[in-house]
Amino acid sequence: MNVLAFDLETVPDLTGGRRVYGLDGLEDADVSRAMAARRRQETGSEFPRLHLHRVVAVSLAGIVNGRFRVWSLGELDDQEPQLLQRFFDGLDRYVPDLVSWNGNGFDIPVLHHRALIHGLTAPRYWETGDNDRSFRFNNYLNRYHERHTDLMDVLASFQMRGAAPLDEMATLCGLPGKMGMSGSAVADAVANGELEAVRNYCETDVLNTYLLYLRFQHFRGALDETDYSRECDRVAEALAASDRPHLLGFLEAWRGT
């Protein structure tokens, strides 16, 4: 079975903001300030509406064809439509169980809105049993199905007042938590041409999510103690075999090796 934790990194969609708010002719910095000021007036926060988030990184960690991998989709110069289409094409090809942290509250609606804006296609993702009966009672869209498990949602018993941040839960469970930067620093990093650092940060987030998922599978009895240890060791071995500093740093912070 293929299982993939996924995570997005986004920045405000300045091109979209120009169109939606009539800001043509303004420089990017002025558009960004105008969008932030509008949101502060609306909500007290500068966090954009979900349809105005532009995806700059999609990272995944998990088992594909029996092998553990962690990676980010596409190349550094790929644009948002290419990243999103690669994500949905991967679902068509591998039909993985997806795992996220707050995916239902953020990542999934962002994917929906942005894919629609770009005119993308995702037939397997939207399958609910009309063409494949195995999706009738287990598909990506139903909140309570397991083709997509939003760990934050499940652990909070689907009550937002019970939701916990990924960083804090990871830290409490002995995992590294946030490494390299935070989500609030992504926009500045992208503006400074540091997209690779953003992708690296996103990859450490999905590692935290995947390892929490393994712990959850042990908690619910899907993995016994031996299976859980084996799966954690498989992740550690893959990281140790990597030559990528952020993955080796994650391993060091996790297991001290």
C-alpha cells in the first residue's frame, strides 16, 4: 500500500490580488501591503483568504512501491500549475492513502481553489464510486474516510477547539518539530530567491507528519510494537542514506545519530 504525508507552502497571490481588488499598476510590495491591510480590517489577521494563496512547494514523505521517500514535487523553476498537476497525476498513478496535518482546514481547500483557477484535471481525486466502486465507501473527499487522514482533525475528534499545532505535537512526541524556518517566513524567503530552503523546510514538516502518523497507527493498533519500530527504522535508514543536509539534520535531531 502506498501512503504519503503531504504539505504545501504558499505565498500571497499578488497577481490574483491585483485582479480581485482592482490594484493594477501597483508594485508587488504595494499590492502585498494592500492585501494585508484589507485582511487586518476584515479579521484582525493578515492571513490571506485561502483562494488567494499561491502554492510554491508541495512536499511528500512516505511509502511508494514499498520504499520510503521524502521529496518535493517538480523543479525550482516550475510554476504553480505544474506543481499541482504533478500532485494530482501522482494520485492517479499511485492511488496513495494521503496524510496531512490540518489538510481539511488549509491544504485541501487551497488545492481545490488553485487547481480550478488553473483549469487542471484530477479524475481519481474526485472519484466517489461512479467509475470505481472501491471509492464508494473510501475516497479522498469524505472527511471520515481513510484515503485522506487529516491527523489534526482526527486527533481533535473533528472539533476545532481540540486542534493542536503540528510543531507542538511533534515536539511532545519526541520528534524535531519545526526546523529551518516557520510558515510566516516563507513569503520573504521566496521573495529573496530562497525557494530551495522553503522546500527543505516543507520536507521536514512532512517528515514530522509521517512519523506522527506511524505513531497514530501504533496507537490505534494497526501497527504492533515490532511493526512500529520497523517502520521508524525504515525512515531513519532512508534519511541516513541521504546526502541532503536538512534530512541528516532532521535525523540528528530525532535520533541523535
